[in-house]
Amino acid sequence: MASLRARQLQTAIWVGVGLALLVLLWLLAPILAPFAIAAVLAYICDPGVNWLVARRLPRAAAVLVVITLQGLGLALLLLILVPMVYKEGVQLVARLPDLVDMLNARVVPLLKDQFDITLQLDPGSVRQWVAENWSSAQDLLPGLLKKASTGGAAVIGFFANLLLIPMVMFYLLQEWPHILDGIRAIIPRPVVGRAVRILGDIDRVMSEFLRGQLSVMLLLAVFYSIGLWLAGLRFALPVGVVTGLLVFVPFVGFSVGLALALISALLQNAGWPPIIGVAVVYSLGQLIESFLLTPYIVGERIGLHPLAVIFALMAFGQLFGFVGVLVALPASAALLVGLRELRSAYFASHVYLGDGDEDQA
């Protein structure tokens, strides 16, 4: 009896320690963003590091190569997209009055005739707003650079976090095998086999989903950019890239990208062909994503339903902010594996199977 009480007390203490750690993580969430970003990127990059290590490159050198290539790719993407998005965004703002005039001339009469909806937009107010904010819109980038040059705690903190991410990534990737060994070492010995198997299942689910989804994002970014360019959309590259990158959040990327593409097509004032082209491209993109890319690259066997992903992103974002969004997918993968374990235990339990005597009765 004394030993049982001692074990119960010890279990309660460790449960309390676990809850205290969760509370501590919740309190430290505002400063954990660079560490969470670095951990996610390190997890994604670890197979590349292992591939280089397998070819007899020292692990430290392999980590440096992978981080450098990742940084160069991100910098190249920003150098291409940021000036283009800025320039075309300013042009979009300048043509907003033309869009209002076109809506009044084409869409408003259609709503009146077909649905008996009376609507009249005021282009004068839009022109006044553009006139008042036009200079600030054009001077947005110089203004931001001027504010950054004057300093400030927020700007310093942003750049400090930006520099901290690759540093944390280097140490995580360098010590990744030791981190895994340390996790295995602290698992209670009676359940070490089952725990390692569950952790392996979590890693498989998370890696297949995350790396597969990254491949889908890149392929869809290329598809939408080329498709919108063939459809005659003036802002094809930024709209296509934004659509492809946002498909990580189910339904959101498609909806936002379609809205941006339709607005761009309307602002071109080239009639129905660009609008029809946008509709065709996004319809084909949705079919390709749903029936080709996601099943074959991500894999339906993973079991992470899009609604579960949306709920996880919203729930963890509400609880932990930006850090919660970053850890939502790993946490949802862990919950998925845990639910599978509970399901298997339930089907093998006395509650589900019942007694043999009752079956005979």
C-alpha cells in the first residue's frame, strides 16, 4: 500500500511538472516565435542534411550548405516578388476608380435586371480617397526604410529575431541526432518500445504531410503563374505565387488567390476574356490539387483532413498566437496518432468486445 501511494504521488508530481511546463510555454509564447520557426525549418531540412552526411560531408558543413541554400532561395524569391508586388499594388490602387466605373456600367445593371438589386457605387469617393493617399502609397517603401533607419525597439527586435532563426537552426540541425537520443533516453523504460513506435508514427504523419504539402505549394505556384500568364492576366506572377503559397491553409489560398486574380482581371478593363481565363485556370487548379497532387504527393493515407487542419490552425493560433500556428500541424499529427492508439485500444477492450457469456446468451 505504501509503495502504491508513493507511485501515485510520484505520478501526480510529474503530471504537475508537465502542466507547469505547458503554462510556461503559454506565458513565453510571445518570444518563442524565432525558436518555433527555426525548429520547423530544421525539421524540414534535416533529411537534406542527412543526405549530405551520408555522402561523407561533415555534419557541420552539411548544415551550413543547407541553411545557405535555403537562405539564398528565400532571398531570391523576395527580390523577385517584393518589387513586383509593390509596383503592381500601387498600379492597382491607382486604377480603383476605373474599377468602380466599370462595376457601375456592367455589373450594377445586371444585378438590377436579374435579381432586382439596386446598387450604386460612388466613384467620386474612391477618387478622393486615392487622391488623398496616392503620394503615401507611392512613398510606402521609402517611408518604411526611413522608419527602419531611425531605429526603434520593434525594428531592432524584428531584425534580431531574423538573425536568430538561422543561428538556432544551425545548432538544432547540428545536434539533431543527439536531441533524438536524448528524447529516447528520458522515456520511461517500461513503455519505451511503444513510445518510440508512436513517436515514429507522429514523425511519419507530420513529415509526409509537411514535405508533401510544400511540394504541392511549389507546383501550384508554378501552375497558377503560368496559367494566369497564358490567360492574359497582367499580374500573373505575384498572384500565382501568392495562391500557391497560401494553399498550405485549405480553402483559404484558393479563395484569396481567386479574389486577387478576379480583381486584377477587372482592373485590366479588357472585357470578359481575362475573367473567363481566371475562372478556367482556378477551376483546373482546384481539380489538379484535389484529384492529382494531394492524393499522390501528400497521400490520403496520412489522414489529416482539411477541416482538421483548419481547426488546428485556428485553435492553436487562438491559444498561443503565431507560435501556435507554427506548432499546429505537429500537434495535430500527434493528436491524430494518439486518437488512432485510443481507437485500437477501444476495439481491443472489454467495453467493446463484451463478455463471452453475454455473447452466448
